[in-house]
Amino acid sequence: MAARPSTVTPLLTPAQLRIAAKVALGMSSVQVAADLGLSKATVDVQMSDSNTRACVSSRTALIHVCYATGQLPRPDPIAPAPTADEVERTILWGLALGAGLAETGRLCHYSTDVVGKRLRGLRKRWTASNDPHLITLGWQYGVLDASRGPVGFADRPASRRGSPQ
């Protein structure tokens, strides 16, 4: 009898987690490289490998996966949290779950341009450095959580998952 494929997210390496933790704070590849004494190319390769292992296509979704699976410590809640309307919540969840602006726009019933403008407005209002930082703030403000899982990882075919090393 063949063994069932595991549905557990493979853990990122310690080096990948150190980099992801910096990215979650809003640091760019150049900033992470300088902070950790690495080259920018090394940071970019590690992030790409991390995305592959987590079956995501963006740093933004990777940060959500790391929080949802407990691979990164979840950020402490901040209260009072700034408000986010239903469209902004949908946009945040779209980012966290790896949806593009067009797909998120379909969910919100808005054009890609409007979603982009709303996203830029939310980033500015919440003073997020970039989208991965916006995901961290979404967790801190209680908009995002693990309720929708780590980007549907368990539902993806085993052949697309990274293998633990």
C-alpha cells in the first residue's frame, strides 16, 4: 500500500526564516542583505526557494503562510486597530492568499485599477513599507488570521510542494 503524501507544510530552513522575518518587517532585499551580511542575490534566491517550498508565488503570500503555520512568531496585536472596510479586508485576504489584483478585483466587484488605488491608500494609511509589511500589520490589527489556512497549501498536489531538507 502506498503511503499518503504529507499535507504538512515543509518548514523553511533557519536561513530562510531569518530572511522572511526581516521581509515581514517591511525590509527590501537590499536592506535584508545589509542587515544579515548577505548579498542581495542570496536573499533573492532564498526568498524564491522559500516561495517554491511554500507553493506560493509572492513574498506577500509567503509571509502569511509563515504566520498561519507558526513558522514565524505571530506579531503581537495592536489596539486600537485602525479600521478597514469590507473591500480593504477582501484586498488584504487576496494578498495573503496569493491572489493577483485582477482576481481580487473580481471578488470585490471592482476594476484592477480601483483595487490598486485602494491597496495604495491602505498601505499609506497603515504606514506599511510594502505588501509583505501590510500582511504583518493585517495580523497585528486582527484583520488576518489562520482561519483560511496557509494559502490552501494542503489542497495543492504533492508534486508542487517543496520537500523538506
